[in-house]
Amino acid sequence: MLDIIDWKILSALQENGRTTYSQIARQVNLTAPAVAQRVRKLEEAGIITGYHAAVNLERLGYPIVCFVHLTVPSAVEKRLIDFVQGRSEVLECYLTTGQNTFVLKIVGSSVSDLNSFLNELLAFGHSTTFIVLSEIISRKTVKRMSKDEPPS
């Protein structure tokens, strides 16, 4: 179980993965070595799984972001997984419950490139595509939730 200090450390690192242990230590009233030890334990427990840079997709040449719901027969699931793992257009892929077997987050440099990729997906099953018009929430920090405290 995580205590309130662990949650504060997680919050600080989710907000900025480059935050120093000294900066976090001041926020949680611990020493930097104590913070480092807690972070190491969080990593070893598999709670912290990595550190990543957030990037501006449009400035990287990918102005189009879309989500694709893809329903595929179970016989082709493995082939689809192999296909999407090898494609740079696919940023995320989730196996889901319900009518849509997979949900993919895809980027494109143009409508034409997006259309070509979507046509390739048709070989696996039925798809529904949702193009992102604007980003409302790009990334949120996971915070401690308790039955005793209201959501913030």
C-alpha cells in the first residue's frame, strides 16, 4: 500500500519526470536520499514503469490524430497485433471489451496517408474512425482516491 508521501512523489513525477529528488524532498518534507529510496521502491514494485517526454505531434509533422475502433474476427487478432506493432502510425493499441475488439490511436501526416493506412486496416475487419478536432485533456496525473474524500 502507498502512503500519502508516495502519492505526493508520484504526483510530482507525473507532472514533471525531470523533477529532481531535492525538489521533491522539499515538497514532501523528506531528504533527497529518502525520496530516491522511495522512488526506487516504486520502480521495483512496477508502479513507476518509465519516464517519457511529451511531444507536440503537429510540430513533428503529424497534424492528424484519430482513434479507430476495429472489430476483428478472433482468428486474425494475432496477425493484427503483429501488424500494428510494426507501424509507426499507431501510437497506442488497446484490446477492449464490447463490440469493438481493438481501439487504436493513430497519427497521420496527411489525409491521404491516413486514408492509405485505414485501407490497410480493412484487411483485418470492420473499422470506425474518429478524427480528433481538438484536445481537451491530453494527460492527467493519477491521484490517490479515497472513499472518504470527494474527487478534486
